[in-house]
Amino acid sequence: MNRIDKKFSELKSRKTPAFIPFITAGDPDLPTTRELILEFEKKGADLIELGIPFSDTIADGPVIQASYYRTLLNGVKVSHILEMVSELRKKSEIPIVAMVSYSTVYKIGYQSFVEKAVNAGLDGLTIPDLPVEENSEIFEIAKSKDFKIVCFIAPTTTDQRISLITQKSQGFLYYIAVVGITGMRDSLPDDVVQNIRKIKQMTNTPIAVGFGVSSPAQAKLIGKTADGVIVGSAIVKEIERYAKDSREVLLRSVGGFVGELILGAKG
């Protein structure tokens, strides 16, 4: 069984939502990324969303864009990230989903990318710029490897299209809480809980919510209804804040912040 399915099944039996931190692979460097994942797991994170940097960001706001830029300047490549994941697997079985641009996957090739990802120890992909209507080929390749392609649903997605997406998404569904790009928000839309409940009536696939979730209080709100809570920009901002300190200080500080978010999501 894929690690993602196993984790959501375990959490469902415990009646608790998954907490899924997003971090950029290689920010500030790959050894620190590896240690951050281990630290987040110690704090109680359930899955990891790992951003693979790309020069032309698709849905990312300024905080994540800046982290991608820093990482690309340091020469981090997909092969380096996969090597880091492979090394991490010697110490951890936490499920990891990579967020990657379609361009990156296409350049390497569907079959080759999925095989390399599986061999390294990744459990799935989110590809924000690949419409569900056009993902059949990579979907079938991934399915044959028990590798998950996670699809997105936005607040503006029609019921008809939600039905199509829920039929195809694997592992979990990624519900985008806000209209727009990633980033920290002072508040979430009033209809977010209502929308999650509506989608739950259309599918048994777990629903994780991201984009805009940035505080323990917001994580608590989402965690009461959704199957997973995703926080990205707020965590990446904390990594940037402590990037010039020692790795020990960065791990302790960012780990403490993530611990607070986890307590909120599961409280």
C-alpha cells in the first residue's frame, strides 16, 4: 500500500486530520531540507509536500517564488533532490508528495520521471499546471507503480468538473482555499468549510486544504472539517527568517512554529 493511503487510513481510524507542511527542496540547502523533514516528523507532521523549484512559478506567491529563486541560484537540480529523498528514506517512512511543474516532468519524460521518483522514495506528485483532462498518460503510468497524482479543486471549480476530478485524483484531493496564489492570509473565505463539506458528499477520497492557511487558528478551523491541513508560505517564511543562523537554531525555531500549527490542526 502506498504510504499516502496508509497514513490517511490510519488517521481516519484515529479521527484526526493530517498535517502537511510544504517546504522548498534545497532552501536553504538540501541537507537542511532533509533535517527539517525529520524535525517536522518528530513534531507530528503526517505527510510532507516538497516543492521542486522551477523558474516560472505557476500558483506560488512571492514567499515561495523567492525560495525557488534562492534554490535555483544555488544550482539545485531535480536529480539532487531525488538523491536527498533517497538518503532520507534511510531514516524515515513519512509520505512525501512533490509539487512539480509540468514542464519539468515533460522534459524528463512521464515514464522516466515516475520511475525515478518511485525509486527515490517519493509517494506522489501534484502538478498544478496539468489539467485533469490532459493527465491520462501520466495517470496510468503512476497507477501501475502505485504512485499518486494528486489533483486540485478551486473555489471556482464547477460541480461537473469537481465530479471529474474526484474520479481521477489519487491519494488525496488538494482543495485550494482561496482564489489566487499561495501566501499568508489574515483570514480565510467564509465559504471554505461549506465547500469542503460539499466535496465530501461527492467523494470518499481524503480532502486536504491549502493556500492561505498560515496560523494555528486557521489550521484548527480547517482541521475540524477537512482530512488534511496544508501550510506552506508561513513555514517557508520562517525558514527564510532563520536561514542565516546556525542549522541548529533554524531547526529548533522552524520546528517549534510547525509544532504550534500541528497543535492547532489537531486540537
